[in-house]
Amino acid sequence: SIIATDFIANTTCPYCGVGCGVSVNKKDNQITVKGNADHPANLGRLCVKGSSLHETLVNDNRLVTPKIHGEEVSWDQALTFTSDKFKKIINKHGSDAVAFYVSGQLLTEDYYVANKLMKGFLGSANIDTNSRLCMSSAVVAHKRAFGNDVVPGCYEDFEEAEVIVFVGSNAAYAHPIIFQRIVKAQKQKGTKIVVIDPRRTATCEVADLHLPIASGSDAYFFNGLLAYLYQNDYIDEVFIQNHCDGFDDAISAAMVETANIEDVALACKVNAKDIQTAFEWFAQNPKVVTIFSQGINQSATGTDKGNAIINCHLATGKIGKPGATPFSITGQPNAMGGREVGGLANQLAAHMDFANQSDVQYVSDFWQAQNMASKQGLKAIDMFNAVNDGKIKAIWIMATNPVVSMPNADFVKQALQKCELVVVSDCMSNTDTAKLADVLLPASTWSEKQGTVTNSERRISLQKGFIEPPGQAKHDWEIMCDFAKKMGFGEAFDYKDSHEIFVEHAKLSGINSSKNNAFDISNLETISKEEYLNFKPIQWPVTKQLPNGQKRMFCDGKFFTDNGKAKMIAIKPASPIHHLKKDQLILNTGRIRDQWHTMTRTGSVNRLHSHTPEPFVQIHPSDAQRLNIQDQQIIQLDNNSARFLAKAAIDEEQQMSMIFAPIHWSDAFASAARVDSLVPAIVDQLSGQPQFKSTAVTVSPF
Ligand code: SF4
């Protein structure tokens, strides 16, 4: 039910990590949305997904009543059943027999409560998030280089830069407003744009230089760049001397295989002249921003690739200055907020770490935890393996659809079918994961729930609620608090509203002040309810010394390591190796322009289907001819005992031996449409992030 009176509500978009401000206007029974001109992330612009948000407000598939085994029940029955099962399982098998799998769609306050409940009271760190699939390699790369998980730059750097390098990022589709800001700057001041991507994507349309490197060869390119910078005297020796460790080792490693541009060209399979041009642009311009995203992160060597990029910025001092920074852009609206509260199984709250026992004690004391976890929990892939092995006997999945989005998606489905208790809290009733739930709990969604999110430039904003949740739907934090009370932890979860949770979260971050920890928003712990409801977007850290937040990090050359110096990492590059049979090609997966994740929200808007109405497989004409495939013919991809069906889209821009398919469709929309069922669960050993971009699949006409 939409509130009766007319209103204007300033909120944020729930889709990508750009984190655009949205103004919602209700007038004469009509709701419209437009970009919030006062929000620094988007300055009034919205992409097609954001500008159709009002069309998602009515959805026939909303989940509005709690259910146990498909039967409608009261909240009391649903949570009594769930808590009784959790208690029995924990008593019999220990705390590590239960798990939460959560989401970058959760608001920070929801995330905070989920972490506190699992890590402080249920006694396990088995809480991981779908951000594991999206960001975790960048997190480890940041921690290795900077001592803490910090994105150094801000969106203004895109306009300040003289050269923008996109690597593994189709920002034109995946982060459209960042892309639009850069294109505008290019028109105004001639910013040079380099796109490094095996595919010729929509982002390449504005590129001054597109380097279609071999899939996964990114670390060869950036090691080659580091060697070039060194051999041609482009190193900032003063910056290295004062602010970096590890320079000699990183250079030695870069000189092993990529000392010559010809070697780099060979490894990356692009011509040496173009590589030389890209290297010169990076070297000769002081203001360079390197934007990296899933093409880097979703790899078995994603962390090393991230560090190979950061090495080049450190070696030239191109960091902490206007227009000069490495920049990881996050996929989800609140992937960053999840990292702040410890949403990954290997983290504690407020960027603290299980590796440090005093951190565990700090958090435990602060929460007055009844059963504090003392070691890290299982990351996403290991978590579902443990479900399959029967070691995890109860899993609670919040606001995400792993039966579609996880690699080895059929295995995940089978694991959940075997699990003793599957609880799913979601706003939709018909997701592929919801269908496997023993207990289904109706959750509020965008427009109904209220809390903070953090975007890719560390900016915290309020996602505002302006509609009552339908039926019996509740906010995620409320559901967890009610459950916690049933479990006997009532006092610690007695929050009146999301404002109270935010204040506690801000207060907890303050206990880091004396430590090498970047995430500190303790100056917000006195925020009043009114200020919270009119939250002014702000970039962390927010401390007594920095009450207005901080645009850029590392401006003073001080990092969050013990000696204050950044660490360059010696990288040994490695590309994925495939021995293809004659009917096999390499599958790359990714987003299309107008859909979001598994389409549970965007899939309900007709006009969002018009740009790309159905799943497709992009294939080069010679591969199509060789495999007897006609344009628009339905073809079959096989791997991993799974099958994916879609129409062939023959396209000369597609690299030979490689195909591309979108990630969005699921069994809720079409049959054999879950492309991630083809992807094996190969992960980066440092981050646990799966490799989604390079899978050998058999391709044939259907
Ligand atoms: Fe902005 Fe991303 Fe939403 Fe588009 S999808 S409006 S770019 S936050």
C-alpha cells in the first residue's frame, strides 16, 4: 500500500555499485522517478534500469506470507519452527553445522544484524555473501597492497583523469552512469580511453584504443607495463623510496616473462604497436585512472591481476592524487557496505580480522557476545560443498538466488535439495532458490525498506522507505531480530529501527581508531534519527578529524600497513589453459544492458525486455560455420553435466574460439537457461572468488 499523501522521497537505486541517488515523486496517484541532481554519484542522471524503478513497484510474484513446506503459516509458527531446528542442529552438531548465505542487496543495517547474529551469538563465522562472486579478489588485492580494503579514489577522478583504462569492465552496460560521466569528460577535454577486453563491448565504442587481449592474460599486460615503466625511467623513485615496499621483487618478477613489448604481445595475442601506445599513454600522463571490474575479479588469479594493476600505480605514484588511482568498481549496490560490517566469512565487523585475536576480543566485548566465533567460516563455494556433504545441516539464504548465480549451479541445487533445513527470506516467491525452501519468509524490498548502502567510491547514502511492505512482509533486520529472540538472544537484538542499528555499527567502527584500520565512521555515532532520515551522502572515513568524510585516500602517502608503506606484490602471471576439443569453445559470461542479476525485479518490466528480449550466445562467424550453426538458430552448450539453450547471435566482433552468454536468465523464465550451471567451481585460492569468464564448453546445434 502506497501512502495516501503526495510526497518526494530521496533514495538510492538498488541495482549496481554506482549507487545513484533517485528522487521518487508521488503526485495525483502517479509515481515517477528521476535522478537526484544533488546526489554526488550521478548528479541527476539515471540509466534505463534506474529510470524504470517505479515500474517495478507492483509485482504479482511478491511473497507476502511466511510458509513452511508450501503451507501458509503465521510469523510465530515460521520462526518457532526455524529456531527449534537451529537449536537442535547446533546442540547436536555444533555451531558450524549452520550457515547464512546473504547478499549485496541487503542494506548495511540488515548485514550488520546478520553478522552479529551468526558470528557473535550462533557461534560460527559461516556467513558468506554473493559479493564473494563479485568483489572478493579486489578485497584481497587491496589488503595486500594497502594493508586494508580501501578504494583510494572518487568519481571526480574520472573527470580529472587524462587517461582512463577500462580493464575487464563493460561499464557502458554494467555501470552506465560512471560510463556517461567519463564520455562527457572525453567530449569536453579529450580524455583518452583505453579498453582492455577480449570482447568488443559497448564500452569500446568510445575507446581511442581497444586491446582485445587473450582471455585471462591481464597480468601479462600489467607486468609488461611495470617492466616498461622501469626500463624507460618512468618510475617515481621518491614515492617508491618513501611510501612503498616490495619494489625490487615486483620488478624482478615483471622482467621474467614480460621484459619486452613483443613478449607481452605474444602472451596477450595483440599487436605490439597497440601495446606500446597503451604503455606510452599510461607512462606519459600523470593523471591515469585504471578501472577494473569482473573481468579481473572473476578469475582463478583475480587477486594477482588486481595487484598487477595496483603495482603500476604505486610504481609511478599515480595514487591519492586527483585523476590518478586504481579503481575497483563494485557490482552490487551494497557490496561495499557488506565488507564494512564483515559480510565475508573471513572478516570480522568494521574491517577487523579473525587473524588478529585482539580484534576478535574487541568485537566480542562490544557485542557482549554469548558465543563468539573465533575463526573464519566457509566461503561461498566451500559453504555449498559443506551443505552437499551434510556438514552444514541448516542454511538461511537471504535476498539472493544461488541456484542461478553460483558456479556449478546444478550442484548447488542438488545440495539444497538434500539439506535438512533450507530457509529463504526474499521478496519474491518464484525464484529458483525459493522453490527449494523448507521455510519461506517474506521480506521487504526497495521502496519499502530503509537503511544505508555504500557505493564504489566509499560513499554512504540512505536507501529510503516510502511504501509499506505488502501483506506480512518484514524488513530483513526485523526478521533476524525476531529469530534471535526465539533463540534466546533477545537483549542484544532489541532494536527499534534501522537508525539504532546504524548508530551501533558506527560506534563499533570507532574502536579501530588506534589501529591500522581505514573503516572508521565513529563521528556518525551521535547521528539523530532526523539526521539519519535525511542522511547526507558522505565518503568514509568519517571521524572527529574528518567530520565531512574524505574524498581521496593516501593523499599523504600513508597506508594502513604496520610501517605505513604500501606493498608492491611480485606477480607471476598465468592465463587459463584449455586443451579444446574440436567442438569446444571458451565461454565468457556477463551482464546485458537492461537486466539485473537473475531478473527477479527487472524481469517484470516489459520495456526492459525490448533491448535484449531473450538469452543468446554470441559466436564468431567462422566458429559458427565450422560447427554448422546458423544465425538465430537455437544452440546447445554442454559442460559439467549441464546444458544451456539459447539462440546463436553470429557476430564478427566476437573473438574466435570464444563465445559470450548473459548471466540473467533462469528456469523461472525459460528452460535450460541457467548459464552458470556450465561453469565449474574453480576459485582464486587467495580470495575464494570463482572464475566465471573462462570455461570450455561443447557447442552444437540443438
Ligand atoms: Fe545508477 Fe547503476 Fe542504478 Fe543505473 S543501475 S541508475 S548506473 S545505480
